[in-house]
Amino acid sequence: MPSLHPADDLLRLSASVSAVATLVTYAGYVQSRGQTHDILGLLINVLWPTMLPATYALLRAIVQLERGRFDDPTELFLRDRAMQIAIVACCRPTTLCRIAAIGFPVARA
């Protein structure tokens, strides 16, 4: 929907650019900090599975704020059930993989 003010379009574009920069930065973090473990004969970086829920949560936040359902990110995180599920889906597997990885040998590259 075209807006009446060019500043609205600039703000929308800035939010999109910030979202992409956030995901690229998180992917770089995942690649550099994730530990690779030999699980069932596969070398797996335990942080890569968190990219999907992180991407979903970021895109959902942008859509919900754009639609005007929430005007505060804190309110969005506290009241939106899908956002809460995405956060748990992002954080819990990482924690469980790190706890489980204690028993797996770390692959040295």
C-alpha cells in the first residue's frame, strides 16, 4: 500500500535493511561460534538449526508491527503467542544441543 508520506517509505525500508543486517550478522555469529559435533556420523554445527525460528520471529515482528497490531516490540514479545513459541524454538534446541554435546567428541578441523 503506497503511503502518503515519503518518510513512511523510508522508515519501512530502514526496518527491512536492519532485519536483513540482523540475520546476516546472526548467521556470521552462528558460523563462527557454533561448535561442530560428530553426531551419528554427521558433523553438525549445533547453532545452525536456530536460524529458521530466528528468521521467522524477525519476519513476524516486522509484519505485526507493519499491520499495526503492536506498536511496541516489548508488547509483541510478551503478548504474541507465536512469537513466544518462536523464541522458545530458537533458544531451547540450542541449550539442549549444548548440554547433549558434552558427551559427544568435538570434531577438530
